[in-house]
Amino acid sequence: MKRFILEQSETEFYTSHSGLALVGLCLNQYGQLNQVLDKGIPLRHGIAHADIIKSMIGSLCLGKSDFEAIENYRDDDYFKTALSIQQVPSSARLRQRLDEHADALLPLVYQSNIDFLAHAQVPVTPLATGHVALDIDVYPMNNEKTRKEGVSRTYKGFDGYAPIALYLGQEGWCLGNELREGKQHCQYEFLYSLERGLTAAKRLTPLPLLVRLDSGHDALDNRIVLQEDEQAEFIIKWNPRKQNADAWLAYAEQHGQWDTPREGKRVALFSVTEEHTRNGQTYSCRRVMQITERTTTAKGQLLLFPEIEMEGWWTSLASTEYDDTLIVQLYRDHATAEQFHSEFKTDLDIERLPSGKFATNDVIMTLSAYSYNILRWIGLIGLLGQQSPIRHPAKRRRIRTVIQELMYLAARLIRTGRRLKLRFSNACPGFIAFESTYTKLAAG
């Protein structure tokens, strides 16, 4: 085979990450980071806070979460130009600045993330019922064999963190990605996250919200807050907590609608209404119940004693409009949030957080939510139409696909007069998608 001659040029400039031009437009056209940070944290000298934050977001959008990765871009003029950065910090300065101002930066970055979604007017697709899903879930992040602040035993049986994420709509816009200690129960301080998430969601859509929570959030306080919210409905997985399975089976025999999916397995579905009193006020709530009785395994093995499985879902949706089967189907779609978790942990590479300080890692988590939303928006614009590179049909693209197809496009950087050009190969499969995305983002 023919051998290649390897050379480096001092007169020609190329970039392997031309997609940062799209990230820069999202940050500077819609995010308003400069104004928010300059006003929120005054700085007399040194690298601007906005340069610090943009540098970290740029690195995250390329799938690199460690501080040392920024060293690769310190002398990269394209990195600075694409993101409108005056000076790229060193890894030490980046770490130090985030450590110094973590508490002050956190609310500003969070607000800028929500501002970006609002100013970009991102599409928020409702469910078939007309509700916009707001999925809130805790997920574990493995940080074993480290001494980072806040690392402790998670519910999955390893040491790490247990952050809580909030996703809106079928696109999965991330309204928050809050870091929590691994041992922290999901319900602890949850009402703050819920109320903040509802406020952000209402800013992005006027449609009714459907909040979906797992059984760790089966608490009367949550149901009261959501019942009193005029724009929100809810489905919360029921936690049986020492309920008598035989008693519920007997109840299901009389009131349930039974189905037999296979021989040796029966499933009953029905609703019950329960009342609870808090501060002298009575609250009534519907719970959809599903009782499963198995007398044989799926392979036909007879069981000595029947297996009885109980499941339930609290809901504020009226039984006259939403039958029991529909409630179960609506909740099962909540599992889509698991895919979004994996995109954070693998595609953005944030599972093992870079800092030893809890507050700094909390800022990194919020910056990852910002980066995730930017990449999701770029993917929706550029990778779903006919102009996108050849891919299987989908409603949305994984963050990894956006990074591969649009972030890491190679181009030649050409300076002509006072203007800059990005010249792509004639055979570049992503050029049309890149051009259309850039044009739409630049139009503002």
C-alpha cells in the first residue's frame, strides 16, 4: 500500500472541531452569559468570568470534562474566535476560579441555561394527551476510590454521587442537574427542586404539565404541592410500604378488570381513592393499582406458592378522561429519562467529576446541563431533516451523535481581510447540515 507523508504547516490553519462555531452562536446569541456574569460577580482584573465559563462549556461540548483538557486549546485561535473568548485559561486557573466562585456562579449559570432555552424558543413537544411531560429522577454516578467531598454509598451499592435531573418535553430539555451526596435520600430537599423546576417549565410552555416521579417521591407533601398547582398534573409511582399483598389480591378479585397475558399469569387493573389529612385539610387522590398473580414462570415451571406483585400510581388525572390503562402507559414513558442520564454520564463524560470540592462539581453539573441543551438544540436543527448526514430516522439524536457529526467536523480556517472563512472538504457529509444550522442560529 502507499505510504503517507506526514507534515505540519506554519502557514495553513485547520481545526478538527469546527462545530464550536455553532456552540458560540448559542452562547452569545441566546445565553447572555457576559451580561449575567459581569453584573452578578464584578471582577477588577484577570480573565473574565464569561471566558472561564465559555471555555468549560466549549470543552464539555467536545465531550471533555476534565480541567486538563483545556490546555489543548490555549493556543487555538479558532477556539477563542468561535466562542468569543478573549483569553483561554490554563487548567490551574480554570480549576481555581471555579473553586473560588462556585457558590456565586451556580445560580447565575442555572439562570443562563433557562434563559437560553427561552430566548432560543426551543420546541417543547407535548404527549398525545396534550400535557408536557416533566420527568424528575435521581441517578447514580460512580466515583469509587476517590476522596471527593460528598462521595458516599449510593442506592446502587457503590460510592459516588446521586444527582437529580429534570427533563421537559419529549425532547428532554434539561431544566436542572443538581449534584447530591450519594447517601442523600431522593426526597430530602426535593420540594425546592420541584418548585424551581415548575417555575422554569412554565416559562417555556403554556401547556399543562404532567410531572412524573418514581416511588422514592411517594410523599403526601409532593402530592399536595402538585394538586394546588393549577397548571400541573402528576403521576407518582406508589411505594407499597408493608402493604398486605393477599388483601389486595382479594380486593382485586372483586373490583379488578382481569387479563391473562399467558397461561399461569393473571393481571388485574383498578383504581382506588384515598383521603389524607394535613393541617386540618383533607386531600383526596386517585391511585391506579395493578395486581399480578403468577402460578407458573415464563418457561412453564409450576410455582409451589403463587407470586403476587403489587404496583400502583398516584395521579391527579380524572378517571372519566384517563382510564387505568392510559395512566400506566403514560408512566412507563418516564423510563426515557434513563437514556438522558446515560448521555450525561457517557456522551459528556461527567460521571467521574473533575474536582475534589462538592460546590465546584455542582457548578460542573449545571454547566453540563447547559452544554447538553446546546447540543440537543443543534441536533434538532441540523440532524433530523433531509439535509442531515445519512442516519436512521429518529425524533432526536443522541448527544454523542451530535458531537460526532457536527462538533468534530474538520475545516480549514482562512483569514481574508477582516473576515474569517471555514472551508470544508467537497466530500464533507455534514456540510449542508452545518451550514443550515449555522444560518438558523445566526439569524437569531
